[in-house]
Amino acid sequence: MQVEFVFDLEGDRYRIIRNYSIAQKSSRSGLEFQVFNQEDSEYISLTCPTTRETQEKITKTLRIDYKTFINSAFILQGRIDEFSRKSARERKEILSEILGLSRYDELANLAKSHLREINNIIAIKESRLEYIYQETANLDFYKEKIEELSESYKEISRKIKTEETKVGKLKEEINILKHKSEQCIELEGRIEQYRQEMVRGQKQIELRKKEIIDCEKIISQKEKVLNDFSNYQKFNAENNEFSRKLQRIRKIEEEKILNERKIESKRADLEVEVRNKQDRYKDLKMKAEQEIKNRNKVLELEKKMEEIKLLEEQREEIRQKGSELNVEINIIKGQIERLEKDHKDNQEKLRLLRENPEGECPLCEAKLNVERKSKIEDKINREINLNLEQIEKLKKDAEESSKQKDKLAEKWSETNQRLKDKDVWQQKLSKVHFEYKESKQAAKLMVGLQEEIKKLEKTIRVKDYAPEEQKRLKGFEGQIKKIDYDETRHYQLNRKIEELSHAPLEKAKLEEAEKKIGFLRDELSELKENYQQKELNLKDLEKKIEKIGVELKELPSLKGKLVQGEQVLNSDQTLKDKILEERGGYQSKFEQCLKLGKEKKEISKELEKSKKEQNIYEKLIVAFGKNGIQALIIENVLPEIEEEANNLLAKLTNNSTRISIASLRDLKSGGIKETLDIKISDELGTRDYELYSGGEAFRIDFSLRIALSKLLTRRAGTKLRTLVMDEGFGTQDEEGIDNLVQAIQSISEDFDKILVITHLESLKDAFPVRIEVTKLPGIGSRFEMIKN
């Protein structure tokens, strides 16, 4: 379901859309808030991300919530005493909302928040001051330790410098020997390299000697190689000529095959076309033979559809009669319900009249004598008997209408059963119509199709197709005969070429050997010279290694001395670092103490300022609280409510009743308490609200609610200027209703719109405009606007 509500507020138009839906076991609700843009003539969304936030925005725009609304500007049916029957605390909350005192609660909460922040700041600053006092007490001790450690640092630094000089000399000597050791390793590597190169050189010498022998062997067969190569070239040239002729013949044969395929394709296409037309002729013949049968089926089914049409007309008549009976039955039921309600009301009136021993009217409390009481009883009894007779007659009418409705329902069901297959018969008729039309068309098409088949069969029989392709076929055979190709000679040439296939390779080897042999002889001579030089270099390197080995015997002794010197140096360096670290720690603490001294002065000033702010916020919390400014505002506004309510109540009670509202109450313990009590007084004195009759209580409630509504429009800053009263006048006698109407008219200038909702006939003409709502059975509610 969905409700769309449009309203105007101080020149702006708003729209609220609420919706609610149920899907299986889950439900979903939505809320949209929009404002109308005059320039673009469209609504602009004010909807927030969540429903709760959107509702808060609506409440903020109206500046009034639902609870305050139904206690002031909107008087719900049967709840005019909503404000009067509230507790004193709840009345005070409603009045606070009307006066907009929630702003002071926000200010009080804001002051409390600031106070908590100030308290946290004060606690942090006091803790920091205590820490500063503890740290600055050690300032002189830190200074003495720094001086003592500085002297130790100088002494150990001098010792380390001496040790570093000794260690440096040892390292220098060791490094020289290490360098010679590395030279020795390098020389050994070079010796190994020379030996490997000499082995490789010997292998290369042997290889070159073998290659020279191979080349001399190939050159010795030069005459035979050149003769074989010459024959190979001659046979190969003749073979190429035969291959070109064979290639031309094969190309012509390929074109011949393609041409034959085209001729065969033309013939196959004609045969397929003949078969297709023959199949089509058979189909048309079968359909033409069904023409008479299909025509009879069409006539039969058209007769069936006429019968179905008559049944549909009968069903529509039944439906109309059923609708008329439903309306008639609903009207009778409504009449019975109203008569039964009147019957119960009359019985209740009769019971109250008989049970009242004082001779007073239980409704208006007027004095009744015996004769008047007897007449009222007789009148009520006559109404009860008349109602019972009418109810009995209406029940019989309803029973008769129900029987007629049941008969129509049976007839409706029977007709629907017979119309169940309507769509099936309609489909059959459409299908048969189509088949009959096809049969008639087939007979016409058969004649022309038979002539086409005979013509195609003759074309295939005399081969009257693809004339160009058949002419080209004869030309291909003549071209092949003109080419002089000897297949036997071509085969013999291929055999001879195959036997001499090695000739090109042998000639290439001969040419390579003639080019290579001189180069190989020169390279062999150079390899022998390199081998002899490497033998001399190897002997020099072995002598150098022997000399370095003698010098390296002193290296272990020097390394032992270096290890001892480095251990002493590391120990002294560790001690130096420890002294430096300890001095740095004390230096840092000393400097921190100097900084803390400055910080102490600044924190002391800030702490004094924070304590002043603490005192201010504590006073603001009390001032903005319920017993501060809020209590003063409520106390000042109560006389205004009393005056407004009493002015209206004077008109309603002929100046016999007055209201007073107390904001303080004396306690038994001797003190006072904030409250919001309502005291009512009349010519009999002051009594509690609960002791007043329904009519009197209504007038008191009405006066208070109107006073609150007027206060809302004047004092709360709200934009709402509408008053709604929903029913509630049934407790008033004729004079009381007249007084209420006059009271409503007297406050009409204070509101832009006043809506009074009632069922009382006596109030119909009391106001200038009325909206009359009528509920009709089976249709729903209708309204009419009437100007008096």
C-alpha cells in the first residue's frame, strides 16, 4: 500500500510518500520527503539515507513531534483528555516540547560534554606537573655524572689511539704478504693454463697434418670429377625441358576436369529441379483432393461457433443478475447491522433508566418524574419492537435473495463448463479454413507445374545445357596433341641424373681443397712456433713461485700478533662505547630536566585557566537544567495557559468553573518539588479532575487543549497553524454543544484552518463549510463539499 500526502507550510509545498509491502514472510517500508521547486515545476528530494533520519528531518521541518501534536493541535477521537490524564512529569515534558525547551537540554548536554573535556585536561596537566617535580629533583646528580664520565672517556680514547697504531703496522705487513700469496696463486693458475694450451696446441698440429693429407687425396682425382660434373649439367638441362612440357599438359588437363565438372553440375541442377517440381506436384495433388472434405468441415465448425455465441450471451445475462443481487444483499446487511446496533443502544438506555433509582436521566442527568420516565420507557420499547420486526423482515428478504443467487451460481457454473472448450473449437475452425483455402489454390497451380516438368526432362534428354563448356572440352584435347612430350626419354634422363647426383658435391670439394691446402700448411708452421714459446714461459713461472714460497713462511707469526692486538683494541673500544652511551643518557636526562622546568611554568598557567572554565561549565549545567532557565520559562508561561483556558472555559460553563496550574508542590518533609498539577474549582469548591462528570471533564479538557494549541502557534516557533478536533461531543447536552460551537468560532481567528469531525446532525450547519462523507455498499466512500 502507499499514501501520498501533500501540504503547504509558510509558502512552500511539501510532499511525503510512505509505502509498505509484504513479500512472502518479509515486509518492507519506505519513506520519501520532497519539496516543490516553482521554477522547474517539479519536486526535489529531501530524503535522507535512512527512514529514521528522514523522519527526523520531517519533524525538524515542522518543529513538532507526534506526541506534542496529539496533545495540542490535533485532538484524537476519544482522547481529548490526553493532556489532562498525563502525569505531572509527562505534562511538563509536553509543555517543554511546545515551548522548545529541548534546546536548553542540548545546551546542558553540550556544557556537560565540555566539562568532561576540561576535567580530563585538568587531570592530565596535574599528572604531568607531578612527573616534572619528580624528574627535576635529580638535576645536580645528572651534572656530576656527566663530568665524571667525560674524564674517563678522554683517558680510554688516548689508550685506543696507541693500540690502533700498533695494529695498523701489523695489518700493513700481513697485507703485503697476502698480496704475494695471491700472486703465487695467480702464477699457479697461469702455469696450469699454459699446460692446457700446450696440450690443445699439440692436438691442433696433428689435426692440420691430417687435413693436408685429405686435401692432397681429393686433388689427385681432379680429371674424373670435372668429367662427371659436365655430363650431369647436360642431362639436367634436357630433363628440365621435358618437365616444362609435362607441366603444360597437366595444367590443360586440370582445366579440362574443371570444365567437365561444370557440365555435370549443370545436368545435376536440372535433375534436382525436376525432382523438386515433381514432389511439389504430388503435394498439390493431395491438397486438391481434400477440397470437398475441408469445405464440409468448415460448415460444421461454423455451426458449432454459433451455438457457443448464444451460450456467452446467456452467461452475461446471469452475471448482470448476480451483480444486482449482490448489491441488494449488501444493502440489506447494512440495514440489519444498523438496526441491531440501534436495538442494543435502546436496550442499554432502558437498562440505565431502570437501574437509576434517583429519577435522573443517565445521559444528560436531567431530573425525571414518574410520568416522564414511563413515557420514555414506552417510547424505547416501541422502538425496540419496531426494530425487531424490521430485522426479521430484512432477514427473510436476505434469505430469499441468497437462494436466487445460489440458483444463478449453479446456472453460471453449468454455462462456464459448456464454454470451457471455446478456444479449442475456434482454433479448429481457423485451421480448417486455412486448409480449405490451400486446397482450392493447389488445383490451380498443378496445371502450370506439369508443363514445366516436361520441358526440363526434354532438356536433360537431348543434353541441351552448358553449350560453352561442351565446346571448350573439344579444344582441350587438340592442345594436348600439339605438345611433343616423350615419357620414355624423360624417365631415362631422370635415371642418369640420379646416378651422377654426387658430381656437384665432388666438384665443390675439389674447389675447396685447392683453396684450403696452402692456408693449412701456413697455419701448421705457426702452431709449431707457438708451442715452443709456451714451453719457455712455463719454466720462468715455476722459478717465480719458488721464490715467493720462501717469503710466505713468516705470515702465521704476524697473524697471531694481529689477533692479540685486535682483542685488546676491541675491549678498549667496547669500554669507550659504554662510557659514551652512559654519558649520553645522563646528558639527555639533564637537558630534559631543563626543558621540564620551562614546561612547568606553562602548564601551571594553563591549569589555572582550565579550572576557571571548569567553574563556568558547572554553573551553565545548573542554569540550562530542568530546575534552571527551563523551570523559569514554564513558570512564566503557566499564567498565559491559565488565562487562555479560563477565558474559553468561562464561555463553556457560564463562568462557573476555573482552572489553575501549580508548578511547585510542598513536600511532607518540609521542602518543595517541581511539578505540573491541574486544580479545578467551581461553585462547590476545588475538586480532583476525576470527580467531574463526562460533560464537565470534556469542557475542561477542551479548554486546556485549545490553550495549548494557541500557545503552540505563538510561543514554540512552530510553523503549524492548524487545529483538528475528531468527534468527542457526544457527552454534551444541547446547551453544551451551542457553547462549544461559539467557543470554536471565537478562536477561529487564531488558526488558519480548523477541522471539526463529527457524526452529530446538530453540528451540520454550525460552520460555514462542511465536507460530507457518505459510504455506499459495494462502491466505497464518496465526499461532497457544501457551503452553508
